[in-house]
Amino acid sequence: MSDKVALTDIFNFLITCEHGGNRIPQCYQQFFGGFESLLRSHRGYDRGTLRMAKELAKALDAPLFAGTTSRLLIDLNRSLRHPQLYSKAIQSAPVEVRSEILARHYMPYRTVAEASIAEAIGRGEKIIHISSHSFTPELNGQIRNADIGLLYDPSRPLERDLCMRWQANLKARAANLTVRRNYPYAGRADGFVTYLRRRFSADTYVGIELEINQKHVLEGGPQWRELRSVVLETLQKAVA
């Protein structure tokens, strides 16, 4: 690709947020007695991701698909066969309840987002999909050594190159931030983006998971606003 060609001349953006909230619909709250603190923790949702996703979608003039029910009800970012698709709170629920949750919450979200990508590609468009996530600063006693993670499939050149440019721009713009690729998770691990890569070719679909350390969300204030601004500014520069 010529250096004079911007990705935005070729690709359109689409934003998703699988863990944007910790809401439990009234009809399922009976299964969550004793899980209240877990719902408020990183196990219940990804703090800050919905705001980040909304700002990305607005600035990039991109469609946004966001889930606001808790991942403890059903995890929109897991495949159907993943053992953690349902949390312990729901694993013990009757099979008809789990099937109802799947039909009401999981399938509509995944199907509509996937259909939007398929329709765009069918019109001859190409898609850069940014999936907004965040991670807890410490997990199982281990400190996560990153402020921002960019997850991608190294075997897909456009994903690799975009993340390398985005990382370089982030380092140039905010040298105090630690930006790592395929951290704290592997880019090819189970997830919605990984599923979509199997559906769409590498030259029409670019899937990136943005991971932000929740310590910035928890600190809030000007620092959190500035981080969101930096993330957006450097992404726009990376695709230009």
C-alpha cells in the first residue's frame, strides 16, 4: 500500500463494546443473590469501555454496537462452546433459562453486528473494527504492566501494521504510557473479533481489540479524559 494512501480512504470504521455495563434484567436477578460485589467488579463489566466506545464512534462517524448487560449473565465476547460463556450464577440455572438468555441477549447482539459488517463488505466497503475493552490492574496477585494493550492477529498484515503504527504514535504522543501489543491477552484468543476473522477475509476486515488499564478509569478526572483523547488522536493519525 502506498504511504500516500490513507486507510480511511479504503476502510470504514465499526465500533463494538461487549462488556459495557453490569445490568441484570429483573427477571434474572433471582440468580444473583450474593453476587452483588462481583457485579460491581471487573468480573461484572469492563469499566470505562462504553464511554471510550461512544467517543470513538462519534469521532470516526462509525456505527456502534454495545452490550450493557453484565458479562456474568452471558459473555458476549465468548464463543458458544466456551466454558465461561455463562458465569457460575447462571450455570446452575435451568437449561430453558440459559437458552432464553442466549436468544434474548447473546444472539441479537452478535448477529446484528456481524450482519452490519457483512452488509458493508457486500456493498464493496472494507471495515476496521475496534472492540473496546479494559482490564483490571492486578489479576491473581500479578500486576499488569501496561497502560494500553492492542490485540490483533499477527498473521494478518493489515492488523499487524495498524497496531504497530498506533503503538508508535501513542509512544510519541504520550511517552509516559506503556503500550504493548497482544497484552494482557493474546490477539488470537477466543473472542468476537477472533470469530469475525473466520467469517471475513484479511483484506476486507481488520479486527483490533483495544484494552485500557482500569486504573486510569478509576482515577478519573482530567487524566482519564486526556487518555481517551490520546487514544483517539493517535488512532486517527495511524490510519492517515
